Amino acid sequence: MRLFGGKKEEPKEKPKEEKPLEKVLYTLSGDKSLNDQEVERSRSKLRTSGTEKEILSETLTRLYEAASEGRLTTIERDQLVAKYQNQLSSVTSTFEHSERLLGLHELEETRAELIKMFQDKFTELNVKIDDIRKRVDVKPSQAMAIKLPPLTPPTPPAGEKAPEIKMPTTEKPVPPTTTPTTPAAPRRTKADDTLEKLRKDLQKELEKLEQIEMEG
């Protein structure tokens, strides 16, 4: 029983409960430019415009052959060439646009795959780190700052112009000099080279992580 005027006893502070080590979550995100319908539409346009390109190119070749065999005059040939050349230019533009869209889609899909692989590996490493800390009774004492490269390309210094991107142009066909050859192999795009480089870089990083785990 507390006497009148006595000093009130302050409640004792409860010992702070130790919280488990919080896992570091490294979250990356990637946006998507095309939906599934747009991707399929681009693939369809790529197929149809690619076929049209082959037909028009073959037509232009036949016109030069007809002129060389005397079945067309030079004026008649040039008139028909101009007609089909305009069509070929329009079809080539559609083909290249669809090709770029699909290249963009492939790069974004590869980025999503790399993000998932990285996050899975990152989570696995955090679990192992937490497990070892508990075994050796060590807690993290300080945060470690990690500098990441910018996600956007660096801007050129003041006074300098950004490099211009040259778009592929359609050259005027020339008369054939040899007999028809077998179809050429599919053209390798910049997207294919970029995907291959990303996969190689990721593989190197994963090998480094595996080596670190083995040594640990």
C-alpha cells in the first residue's frame, strides 16, 4: 500500500524484444510496351510484309530481265520499276517497323527473365547470409551502400550532339548478273546480339556467385 505523499514508483521498462533479422528485399520492375494482341499483330505484319518484299523484289528482277531480253524498252522498264519500287519502299517500312516492335518485345521479355533470375538468386543469398549470422551470433552493424549505374543512357556534354541513328534504306535493285541462288539465311538483328550479350553477362555473374557460395 502506497503512503499518502509518497513518491510514485515508475513502472519498469520492459526489455526490448529482439526482432529477427529483416531480410533485404531488392525489387526491380520492368514495364511492358506491347500486349499479347499487339505482339501477335506485329508478327503477322512481319510475315506478310516479308512475303510482299520477296514478291516485289522478284518482280523488279524480272523487269530487268525482260528489258535485257528485249521484251521491254528502257522507258517501259523504268516506268514499271518506279511503280513497284514505291510499293517496295512502303512494304519495307512496314516490315522494319514490325521488326523493331518485336525486337523491343524480345528485349523486354529477356529483361523480365533476368530480373526474375536475379531476384531468385538474391533471395537465396540473403537466406544463407541470415543463416550464417545466426550460427555465428553476429548482427549487421552498418548499412552498405551500393552504387548502381543509371537506368537511362547518359546525356552528351553541353555543346555536343547526340549520335544520329541511321535508318536502313532500300537500295534500287540492279539487274541480276547470276542465276537465282538459294534463299539467304535469316538476317541477324541488333536485338539478337543484345540478347546474347545479356545472357553471357548474366551467366558470368551467376558463376561468380556460385564460386562465392562454394568458398563460403
